[in-house]
Amino acid sequence: MWHDAFPACSVNGSIEPPVPFGHLGLRGAVPQKCGTCDFLFEGSCTRAAERIGRYLNLDHGFCGIAGPTHPVFFDHKYFTSKVTVPKKCSTCRYLQIDMVRGLKCGKDTHIWGDFPRSLDWGTWHPDYIFVDLPFPKITTRLMGQTVQESDLIAFIKEYRRVNAGSSMAEAKEDFHWLQEQQEAMRSLPKE
């Protein structure tokens, strides 16, 4: 689920004290630095929304639990996930399954309420920023990897598998568009 956290927030500021926040009947709080930030929107962050096509998680900072933060697949006794979480979160008692958000952190729910703490990726950063194609096109993790690796053939195969009825010309155009977006993301500041 790292694609919901990157590009990382570059705004410096305090997490505490939490700022009370509500939206559409949801109640809780957001981090102090987010409460006054222009990127706060409905409990999410718009820091790169125009470029990547989605909102991102707010930055709750260090969770207080030490451990490695490189991505691993989450294994549950009833299913294996298709998303990655920080290694330390994969066995953490606070990791919860949410029908809307997917996997989320349940630590400090008495503080954050309906706006849960984001997963703590620490100092780890991905090799590339996952960018969504404009709706209604579908973008998969494999497509993001093939763009990062400049593998046009593999991209076209996956693109046409998930976007049935699309042409090769359209796939090539979207491949180059995603390359441009990923390149632009590389120039953004890191935490």
C-alpha cells in the first residue's frame, strides 16, 4: 500500500497536538501539520493528486514502534494480500482490515477516530511513484513496474489484458504518458 503514501510529504511540522476534524459524519483528528495545510482535503492529502490521479494518506510520522519498513506482502490466516505493507506492520497487533481503506493502522484510534494513522514507512522510499491512468482506465502494479523498467512489450500485454478493447497505439501513448509522470515524480523532494 505504499502507493498511498508516496510521494512522501515534504511539509515540515508537528504531528501533535492533533487537530479535531470531521467530514460527512466522520469524526476524529488529523495531524497538526495537516490541519493547516492547503493540501488537506476530506481527510486525505492532495499533494500530488493532479499528477498521480488519486489522494494520498496524511503523514502521521513515526508510530512509536521500531522495526524495518521495507515492503512485504501481508499474510493473514484466511487470505494473502495483493498489497504490501511495511515489514514492521505485517506482524503488528495494530494492523487492521477495513472494508473501505483496506489495511490500516489501528494504533491511537482514540486520538484519530475515523481518520486513522497512516502506515509508517520510515525512511524507505520506492524506486518509482505509482501513477494512475485517468479514469476509466485501469492501472496495475505490473504496469507501473514495466514503465519503471522501460519494458514497452510487457506493458502493452498487461495494459490490453486489464483494459479490454484498447488499441496498441493507445497502450503506447499511455506508456509514454506514464513515463513522463514517473519522471516528474522523481524530481519531487523526499522527506
